[in-house]
Amino acid sequence: MKDDASHRTGIPARSDLRLRVVSSMVMVPAAAATVFAGGPAFQLGVAMVCGLMAWEWGSLVAERPGRTLARSLVLAGSAIALAWMLMRGPYEGVAVAVAWALGLIIAGRFMKVPRAPWLAVAIISVAMPGIAILWLRNNPPLGLETVIWALATVVLTDVGAYAAGRTIGGPKLMPSVSPSKTWAGLAGGVVAAVSGALVASAVVEGVNPWGLAPIAALLAVVAQIGDLMESAVKRMFRVKDSGRIIPGHGGVLDRVDGQIAVLPLVALAVHVSGRSILAW
């Protein structure tokens, strides 16, 4: 359990911070390796993360007697959507996810499936980012670079927000949803994301920094919105973390909440424009 100061301020205790650093030193290289590898290794990595997300969603929204059913429904719907995407394409994968979610809502109405609307939300929040990142990675040119930049933007946003929030503090962003988040943290996240965009423009040939910087700023805000939405769901179900699988971090959902919001938006932008955001 966190010490009293950590509980009051929302700032992790020193021991928790050490755990976060150690966990990140394991997770970041593993994630980077699968992204660079692509192919089956990357697909398996995405499937594993989505499976853990689905498992945590089932645990989060269902009471203990119904958790097995909830986990099974979210896992099955997400897995079928991802598999259909790989076999047929992103349109088909999205269609399966939406159909499964709507089917759950109907089942909840007529067959009394507990908390079916929340299970539908769970499937969409698991399947959509999974489909998005799989499609982006296999969408040349600049598929790999786009995925790395999108993931790095969210990570930098989290790091910048944490650093600025801890060092500057100040007025709270949405204290009723997440007591630890501040406006200074939001600004720090935006600055960090924009800095990452400037680095990307220097590393990747042909990237316009003046075009990418404002996009990074927008995605930083979107990532923070995703974080706040997950915090609101946890507060609604009166849990602190979505799980305990990652020491110092909580659950997988706690780590990818920003990616859930950002990846589908990036994929949509690439699809509509017909080219990578890095080439805008």
C-alpha cells in the first residue's frame, strides 16, 4: 500500500517509482523489438496485449460471479475482430467488432447479460487500437516509422505530464476524475510530444516539423483524454488499478489508455489522407 503522502497527492511513493522504472526498462525494449520485427512476432505481441486488455475489462466491469462470462465475451469478440482483420482487412475487422458489440447490447436487453453495454465498450476499446496498429504497421511507406512515432508520442506525453505535474504542481485538471493530474502536467505532456515530433522530423527524411508539431500537440491532448476516460471508468467501478500484472504500473489498461485513444485516430487520419502523417 502507498504511504499517506502518496495516497493524498496521487504521486507514487519512492518504492513505487523504482518499480515503475524497472518495469519500463523491461517493457520498452520488448515492445520496441516486436514493433521492429513486424510480421508474426508483432501480430503475436499485439494479440497478447489485447488479450490482457480484454481480461482486465472483464474483471473491471463484472461482479465476481459473472467475471468468467464477461472475460470470455470480450476476449472472443476482440480475438475474432483481430483475426478477421488479418485475414480480410481493416474494414472487416472493424465491422466484426461493431457487430459483436451491438450483439452484446441486444443480448443484454433480451437475454439479461449483466452490464452488456460496458462489455460492448470493452470490445470496441480493445479491438479498435489493435486493428489500428496492425494496419498502420503493414501500411507502407513509413508504416514502421508511423507506429514508432505514434507510440513514442503517447509515451513522451505520459513522461512529460508526470514530470511537469510532479515538479510544478498547481491547479488540478479534473480532480473529480483524477486527483493527481494538473494543468501543468497537461502542458508538460504537450511540450514533450512536440519535442518528439521535432526529433522525428530530424531523423525521418522528408518530415515537415511545422506540420508534425501541431499534430503531436493534438495527439498529446487526445492521449490525456484517453487517460482521463480510463480513470473515470475505474472511479465508477471503485477500483484503483485495472490490474496488477505490471509492478508499479498496475494493469495493462493503465499503461495503454492513451494509446487506445490515439492509435485509431492516427489510423483514420492515414486512411483518409492516403499517406502517413509523417508525410503530410
